[in-house]
Amino acid sequence: MPKVAKGRRQRAYRPKTKTGCLTCRIRRIKCDEAKPACLKCTSTRRVCLGYHVPILDPSPSGDMNLITTNSSFDMLSSPQSKRSFAFFMQRTCSQLAGFFGSDFWERLVIQTAHHESAVRHALVALGAIHELSEQKMQISDIDKAFALEQYNFAIRDLLAPLSRNEKRGVDVCLIACIIFANFESMAGQRASAGAHIKSGAKLLRETEWDQQNGMVYHQTLGSKSPVDLYASPGALARIYSGLDRECTTIKGFLAERYEPLFYGNQLSAIINDNVPIFFRNVEEAKNCFEYGCYLFQRSVARASEPPADPVNFPIDFEARIRQIIDNFEALHSKYSHELQAFIEARGSSFTPKEDIAVAVLQLHSLDNRISCYIQYLPPTHRLHWSEFMPQIQRMIMLGQKIVSYILSDNSCGESTISFNLDMGVIIPLYNLVRHCKEPIIRRQIISLLRSFERQEGLWNSLLVANALDRIVEIEESVWSEVNAYSDQSRPLIVDPIIELDFRGGRLVYTRQGQEINTPIKVVEEMFTW
């Protein structure tokens, strides 16, 4: 019997055998099994995909035979295609949906696949490469031949209408770019993944949306009415804003004219007009948090704009900073109070996944508060990290809780790596090491990041842990020169940060030169994709 590398025990994939419609199984909720469509789907305006699911059994030779009676799979041409599509539906999309669930992954892409062959081939390719990633540490070109074939079919079918001088829906192209980026990420080709994200974000910036009639327009790809769209502009814009950090209020397409894409007038009024916030579910709590982050980022961007009156700029700048702090405190206080009330009222009925989703929200809320006063404000207004020790300890506890859930989550099978695009745990833990200068706590967090392997967008937990090791090494070597862990050393080294993009990761910081007031910028290449 061949040996398997330690920590990489292999097994054949077998889907779980549970009753219920396919949609509820994908969402991992209990189905009421009403016919012809279950109430759980119809009451939430989802499409019930039926009750017959693919059954994968190992044959004596070790190959997999697929038996299905569901007509929705008849469009797939081969047993391997059906197997990979089933793998995507039963395992891949639940991972990509993240802690909060995702209507995009759990419903929209599946519905699109039934009508668009490009998306169908792309999902088959994604399921195939994901199954390989769970079985093998290194994936050879021979291993992924089928996945690459389906990937190429997807690109072919996506471009076919354009080659005939026909129109191609911009929503289909945007959906395909998201799937392609995930395929490349799972295949370990993060440079290519980043290129797809950049292409999709550029395409979204070129797309016009008419708020009056809901039409979307693209100069090359044509126009589409809202009833013909597979996914709304808002759903796609929110995904791209998370994938491409340049798609923010500061650098990218998320300008104020796009605000209605992301947040309806009701949410805007609740936050801006002092209307009490009320969360009916975890999804609403997440949407409100993201909108608050958007408002804060917008205020920071405005404060950074060139002064209209250079003479009075110091006074004006001080007023802007004061306004940012006041706005942040109001938003954070209002949100934190309602989130705690929501937990106290509904916490006992949370599912395990909802409980972790709320923990992720709490982790990000604390991270934002600490980052506001340590990172975003000018140096003259920043607070010392030691003033946030209660929040730091709370973040560590939340991080441990979330990581424990990730390690025990059986949706990853026996794979040692999980993938996610939504709000996660890596960035808050990274920020915590950057902000907190206590050596024991820093090493505790780095150890936590090393205890699991997870890919959140371009952020990989193991690579981030290695980069943080280097940050700690650099900072502590400087601090030892002054023999103290205090901000007295900050003139010697300023804000080491990790810069991530489609090329790889770099550590950027400044050191004091040989002469006084001559800082030197240092860039260290940490890794390339």
C-alpha cells in the first residue's frame, strides 16, 4: 500500500446521504421536503432544484460511477463532468459561501449554469480542481487535465458570441471572472487569479447602471434589462469590492454614485438619520456593518483630499480629523449596541454557523475600532496600543473560536486547506499583530495563524504568519537597540506592512538612515505567486 505524506491522509470522495431538496442541501439547512417545491425555498424566493441528487460510489477498480435521475444534470456530457459538478454543489460552494452564506454561490451561479454553457463548464472545472486540491499536496498538469479542458471550454463559450459579432451579457462575463479567479486560486496560480479579478473589476467600472429603469449598459457587451440579469449589479459589485481592494472609496469604482448598488435607501436612512437599527438576521447585521465601514472609508478619503484653502489647512485638517472620530464613535457605538442586543435576543437559536458568523462580525468590529485609533488617524492623534488590552484579549478569544470551527468543519472533508472570499479571520489577526507590541501575544497570534491553512482572497494564513514573523523580527531588533518596548523606537522604523497583489507579497517599511531625519524605504520580497 503506498505511503501517504503525514497530515495528508487521502480518501475517495463520497457525498453525504441526506434527504431534502438539492437547494437546502447546498445551504446546509433542514428541508421540509414539500412537493413539488419545498417551502424553505419558495418562502425565500429561491429556486427549489428538486430531490434527486447524484450518487457517487467507488467501483472495484477505484473509478467513480455516477448515477443520476435529475434532468438538471443531463446537460453535462460525461460522468466526470457530472461528478465534478456534484462536487461543486455539495462541497465547493458551501466553502466559498463562507461563514455568512452566499446567495451568489448557493443560488445565482447554479441557476446561471443551467442557461449558460460557459458558466456550466467553469463550475465543472472548479469542482474538479477543488477535489484534486483535497486529495493531493501538489497537483501536476496530468492530474488537472480534465479541469483545464473544462476551463478552456468555459473561456471558448464565453468568447464565442463576441467572435460572431454578437452581444454577450456583461453579467455573465463578471460571473465567469469570479469563477475563473477561484479556479486559479485553488490551482495555486494566484497571479492568474489576480489578473481575472482585475479584469472583472475593470469591466465593472466600465459598466453603467441606470437607477431609474434598472438597465445596465456596456459599450462593447451591450445592454441588459433587470429581468434578464442572472445577478444584480449590486450583488456583483459587493463581491468585487471584497476581491479587489482597489475597488474601494479611495481608489476604485465604489464612488458615491455607486452607493445605491450596495446599500438601499432604507439602510442609509437608518445609519444617517438616527433611526434605531434592528437586525432580523445575521445577513442584515453583516450588511449594516459593511455599510458602516464604507461610510468610515469615505470620510477618511475626504480628509485626505488636497486642501481648498492652504493657508487655513492646519485648522481645517484638525476639524476633519475631529469629525472622523466623532462619526466613527457614533457609528461604532450604535452598531455594537444593536449587535449585542441581537445576540442576547436571538443567540440561543443560532445555528453553529450563525454563531461563528456573529463571532466574525464581533472580531471585525473590534479590529475596526483599534485600527481607527492606531492606524487611520494621524500620528499626533493616535492612541497607544496598551489602551486596548481588553479588546485585544477579546479578539484573541474570538479568533481561537473561529479557527476551532474551521478545523472541525466537515465541509472541507479531510483537506488541510479551506477557501473563502467573504469576510474572514486572517486580516483581523494580521492587524492585531501589527498593532499590539506585546511579544507573547504576538507569537500567540502567529501560532494561531499557523494552526490551519486557509485562503481568504489573496490572503493565505501560512504565508501571512511567515510575513508576520519577519515583521516581529525587524521591530524587535530595532527595539533592542533602545532596550525598550515603547513608541520611543518608532522614529527608527515606521509601520511595516504587507502589500499583496497579483504578483505576490512584499514587506514595506522605513528605517532611519545614517543621518538624522533621513528615512530609508525598504522593500523585501516575501513571496511570489
